[in-house]
Amino acid sequence: MIPDEDFVQIQGVPGPTKEEVRCLVMCKARIASNDTVVDVGCGSGGLTLESARKARKVIALDKNPEALELTRQNLQKHGLTPKVQLVEGDALEVLEGIESFDTFLVGGSSGDLPFIIKQGYEKLNKHGRIVVTSILLETRVEAVDTLKELGMTPDVVEVTIAKGKITERGTMMLGRNPITIISAVK
Amino acid sequence: MIPDEDFVQIQGVPGPTKEEVRCLVMCKARIASNDTVVDVGCGSGGLTLESARKARKVIALDKNPEALELTRQNLQKHGLTPKVQLVEGDALEVLEGIESFDTFLVGGSSGDLPFIIKQGYEKLNKHGRIVVTSILLETRVEAVDTLKELGMTPDVVEVTIAKGKITERGTMMLGRNPITIISAVK
Amino acid sequence: MIPDEDFVQIQGVPGPTKEEVRCLVMCKARIASNDTVVDVGCGSGGLTLESARKARKVIALDKNPEALELTRQNLQKHGLTPKVQLVEGDALEVLEGIESFDTFLVGGSSGDLPFIIKQGYEKLNKHGRIVVTSILLETRVEAVDTLKELGMTPDVVEVTIAKGKITERGTMMLGRNPITIISAVK
Amino acid sequence: MIPDEDFVQIQGVPGPTKEEVRCLVMCKARIASNDTVVDVGCGSGGLTLESARKARKVIALDKNPEALELTRQNLQKHGLTPKVQLVEGDALEVLEGIESFDTFLVGGSSGDLPFIIKQGYEKLNKHGRIVVTSILLETRVEAVDTLKELGMTPDVVEVTIAKGKITERGTMMLGRNPITIISAVK
Ligand SMILES: Nc1ncnc2c1ncn2[C@@H]1O[C@H](CSCC[C@H](N)C(=O)O)[C@@H](O)[C@H]1O
Ligand SMILES: Nc1ncnc2c1ncn2[C@@H]1O[C@H](CSCC[C@H](N)C(=O)O)[C@@H](O)[C@H]1O
Ligand SMILES: Nc1ncnc2c1ncn2[C@@H]1O[C@H](CSCC[C@H](N)C(=O)O)[C@@H](O)[C@H]1O
Ligand SMILES: Nc1ncnc2c1ncn2[C@@H]1O[C@H](CSCC[C@H](N)C(=O)O)[C@@H](O)[C@H]1O
């Protein structure tokens, strides 16, 4: 994974998703070199960049123009620009106009997660994967319910990471916010 | 437990230990109404105040005079002053001069945890309890090793708490630093 | 708290809630000596017994007669029988017939959590507390949503505990299932 | 990653390391296609197989002949046999006779972790990586201390995973034992 500190960050745009969580999302996504990935809510580009290192093509969506600009900068910094198409807009509106894809990452949804998952599912190729990262109690359940409704069996992993900070006094364990990764195969 | 926000806090003095951790420390300490408690590293007074609500007497030590002053303020704010004796100094030096006690809480040690535990053990009454809270990888092991060396069987509980923050978008889970509580009975 | 191993246990009845979780539930419940507590889904009696040590009266409900019998045995073993009334039946049906109370503990709900919370709320005295323990992703959200709907502000604590097992090779950390405690004051 | 259930397992041999932890270990190990990996304590072959999918060559050590036989079976099942050399013996004794390598994975040590790390360090190529997985309180500290002693800066990640089990009643969160991954670059 790209180290957290190697991402340009700006205030007002969340991310990048921490290294360890990006790592687990990538494992669950099982992206193959010929795949097309859609990343809904690309934020700082954390998952967009990791996907771009593995996939043939990534389409990164965000409704916040600053997030797209930041993702663009991070892509450039890591030489990954050519593989990625940046699309500004609410996933609710722009997903419909997008080609079919093999992997559907959802990292932001603004209250419309069930609908976004359903729309992504429509465009998802057979055997394609959906991977949702959730930091809210509510969206975890929405993701599980929607994937079940679509006939899939969700894999649910709640991840709690503490990182050791090496200090003079010893190794201080610093907690991170828990994240739940919900994934399924079509 | 006293709500976290009901403690006066100042920069430079750690604590109070969060409500949920104070709760668990108090459970492990099993303080009876006739007990004398020693709190090493009283900091903001988090554990001193909770102990004072249960014990006959609490002796609160800290090597930082600001911590003692802050503990004094918090005791006053909650009407618990009469039960508590405040002692300034390094536990290494002042423990020796203190009367015997029933409960030994250790929340700070500055690299001398094994020695502090051993000194406390000397003054601990039979059936008394030692409860160490540790935020460093190293002190967890020091506590376990020292308690075993003294012939006790340590109870080790690693606690990871996430608190839900109610927001407009939903319940955001905010991680806390993990804390390990190591306790034993003489 | 009563040590886990001091509860009689039988197959087919869940519980007792582990010591550390009982401790946190009791802290959130803030039971006073004159209070009446209702424990919905008493199971092995874990929370019933702890409540009985603090309250004036406890009403323990379970729809499983074996759970009531087990709770009865555990009450007897710990000399807490006189304070507790055991009621067999589905909370949905029996709550209505019960006197008003100060503390409402919910540890089992069989899919009817929102309705059970609402019924409990009706009988809950002013300034009374509701404390729900949840092991399912779904019931956490149901509890939060229902408490918000009733105009309360839920306190949400997700607790992950690992216990150290002292072995010859060292202290092996054994994970427990995470539990979420959702509580609120009327 | 290879799904947990796709490994042959036998009683008496630990592993495979769970999918999510294998994923994080692989991320920390950053194995390149031309690398040689040494896996100390290959157990069921969990990390051996994952390494074999990325590296040029893997040398898998275990002092338990049953572990080597099981790893052999798992390699065969997944068509990864050609890349892996199996070596029976205590790491303490066999490491010395082994060629230099780029990645040093340690998943078992039987009380000799500091010495094993030091021996591995000797054979580790410049810019090579050491990744230790630890389930004991004590070995976490031994790993951190030894890596610091060798002049490296350890990255310490404590990972707590709960997996959702989809049941009729809802998504039950099942806790796993926490694991700490300590890694460093030469
Ligand atoms: N309905 C929607 N359509 C498109 N983008 C959305 C959206 N709802 C939220 N978002 C975006 O989702 C993002 C979530 S933060 C994502 C961080 C990202 N995974 C990283 O690693 O950097 C925000 O930038 C937000 O603007
Ligand atoms: N050797 C020692 N002797 C006395 N106090 C010590 C000490 N080493 C550290 N301390 C004190 O230990 C404290 C740790 S912070 C403790 C917080 C406290 N439990 C609360 O709830 O508020 C610090 O105030 C520090 O000054
Ligand atoms: N609707 C309902 N009404 C009454 N009891 C219920 C219920 N739904 C589930 N239960 C009961 O809830 C219990 C949950 S297990 C509770 C364990 C308990 N807190 C302890 O510490 O021992 C089970 O015994 C189950 O029979
Ligand atoms: N000093 C030593 N030398 C070699 N092997 C050792 C050792 N100490 C412990 N082991 C081995 O370390 C293994 C730890 S279990 C490892 C599981 C493995 N990572 C997997 O994913 O399958 C055991 O098989 C044990 O026999």
C-alpha cells in the first residue's frame, strides 16, 4: 500500500482511508489486471490509487469537486493518472451513465447507500464484487440488508486497529476509529 | 461514574481516565466501604474521586504538583475533599512512608512500574488488590511479570472502546486508545 | 461483580453476560438503592443478580422457562432470591401488566426490540434509564433509532474485550465477541 | 487471499492465519516478484502459500514435522509446490544454513523470538523486511525491543477483527483473538 503520509491531503476532504484499511478493502475487492473499478466517493483518492495499481481502469466519482481535484493531484504524484477517469457528481445521478464494471467500491453515500448499491449492482458484471466501507452504525446495516435483498451473501468484517507510537517511555497504542467492511460477489 | 465532562481539566495533566475505563477499574478494585486506597499517579483525579466515593480513605500520589492541584479542585467540585490525602512526590520515594492499605491503583509509573508494584505489595494488606492501567505495550508485560514474580495470578483485560457520536448523518463510531487493566489479589 | 464462573450455567440458556460487560451495564444503569429494575431476557441471571445487589426490587422476565429456572438457581446460590420477582412470558405481552420502574435493562428481544423499548418507556419513571445490550449489527441501530424517536439522546458504547490467558509460553490474548451498550435517560 | 476454508487443516497444527490477518501481513511484507521469503513457523502454510503467490521463492521452516506435511498438502492443493522449499527444524538451528533472503516472516518462536529475529536479520538483504505476528503479550514487546536494538523502527499494528455471521435473527458479530503485527525494514 501507499503510505498514508504519501498522499496530499487538504482540509474538508476526508481520507485517505488508512493504509491497513485500504489493504483489507483491496483484499476483499480481489481486483484482476483486466478489471474496471468504480470508486464512489473517491475523497482523497486512497482507494482510487490502490485500485489503479491493480486494475485496467478506474472510474472515480465524487460529488465534491475538491475531492476530485485532490484525487487528481494524488494520481499525478504517484504516476497513476492515465488509468483513471474522474467524474464529478452525485453517485445517484452519474452511475446510470457509466459503462459496466467488475468492482464497485463505496466509501461515501450521503444517506443514499441502499439506492447506490442497487444502482451499482445493475452495472456490475457477473462475478463482480461490491465492497462498502462504513463508519456509521446505520450504513453497516443498510449495506448488509441491501446486499441480502439483492440475493448476495455479505461478508462483514469489523476492523479495529491500534497503531503503536514509539516514544521514549515505550510503545503507546493509539486507537483508530473502527471501520466495517461489507462485501459480496454477484 | 462521574461523567468525563464533569472533571476540571488542564493542559499538561493527563486524565481523567474515561468513564468506561474508570468503571472497569473500579469493578476490578472491589473497594469496600472501610478500605484505604492508594492511587499512584492521580493525574486529574479520575480514579481518586471514584475511589473516594467508595472507600473510607484515599491517598492520592503524584510527582507533578499541577496534578495534585487539579485533583484537589476536582475533589472540591464533587464534595469529596475530606476523604482524600494528597501527597506530592515520586511513588518510588513516598510509598515507603505511607500506612498500609487495601487497594493499590497504579495509573502512572515513569519507567519504574516493577519497583512501584513491589513497594505497593509490601504495604498491601492481605487480600488487598493491585490494579494497574497500562497504555504502553511494555508496561502491560512489566505488570504481568511483576505480579507473577510476587506469586499472584494476574487478571489481564484489554479494553477497546468506541463511542458513538450522534450526527445528522448517523452514529459515527469514534475509537479510543486501547487500555489494558492488569489486576491481582494478595 | 460476581465472577463468571460463580454462575450455574446450562446448555440452551445464554449468559451470564461476561463480568466486564455486566460491570459496564451496571455503570450505565446507575441503579439507586430504592429503585425497581426490570430485566428483559434474564437468561442465566447475570444482570438480574447484579441489579439485585443494588436495587430495592428486580423483575426478571424471560420467555424461556429454563432461563427463569436457571436465574432462580443463581439467585438462590448468591442469596438474592427475596429481592427478585420472576415472570415468564414474552416481554411484548407481560410488560403491560407490570408496575412502573426506574431502570429498564434489555438483553434479549427476538426481533421486537423497537416495540419492547417503547413499551418499557411507557412504564419507565421520569429520569429512569434504559440500557440495551446488543450483539447483533441490526439491534444496535434499532435501539439508537427507537431511543431517538422517543426523544432521548442515546449513549452508544461498543466494547471489545480480550482476556489474557496465562500460559507457560506467555499471556495469550483471547478475544471476546464485541458488545454494544446503548443507554438513555428519560 | 485464499479463503480460510480452502486450507486443509489438522488438529495439533495451528493456522492457517485468518484471511484478514494474512492480508495485512502480506501488505506489510511488500513482497516483490523476484524476492526470496523465509517463513518461520509455517504451521498450516497460511503465510507460506500467500508468499508463494507473490515471491520467486519461499523457504518454509517448522520444527513440527506435521506442520511441514500439512503445508506440503496445502501447497499441492493450490498448485504452489514448485516455488517452496520445506525445511524441518528449529529456526534457531536451521536459519544459519540458509541462503540470504528479502523477507523474513515470523509466526512462531517458542520463546526464542529475540534470537530468531537477530539471526534472520543477519541473513536479511539490505532493504529487506521483517514481519512478526504475535498473539502473546510478551512477544509483542520482545519484537519491538529486538527490532529497535537492531537499529530499525518497528511499525506496530494491533488488529482486532470481528466477523459478522448472518443468522435468521440478524448479523451476529463474532470476535477473533487480537493479533499484533510488528514489522520493520533493514
Ligand atoms: N452520493 C454521493 N455521490 C458521490 N460522492 C459522495 C456521495 N456521498 C458522499 N460522497 C463522497 O464520499 C467521500 C467519502 S470519503 C472517502 C475517502 C476515500 N475512500 C479515500 O480513501 O480517500 C467524500 O469525498 C464525499 O464527498
Ligand atoms: N513515579 C511516579 N510517581 C508519582 N506519580 C507519577 C509517577 N509516574 C507518573 N506519575 C503521574 O501519573 C499520572 C498518570 S495520568 C493518570 C490519570 C488518572 N488516573 C486520572 O484518571 O485522572 C501523571 O499525572 C504523572 O505525573
Ligand atoms: N421477547 C422476549 N421476551 C422475553 N425474553 C426474551 C425475549 N426475547 C429473547 N428473550 C430472552 O432473552 C435472553 C437473552 S440472553 C440474556 C443473558 C443475560 N443478560 C445474562 O446475563 O444471563 C434469552 O434467555 C431469551 O430467552
Ligand atoms: N523455534 C521454532 N522453529 C521453527 N518452528 C517453530 C518454532 N517455534 C514455533 N514454531 C512453529 O510455529 C508455528 C506457529 S503457527 C503458524 C501458523 C501459520 N502462520 C499459518 O498461517 O498457518 C507452529 O507450527 C510451530 O511448530
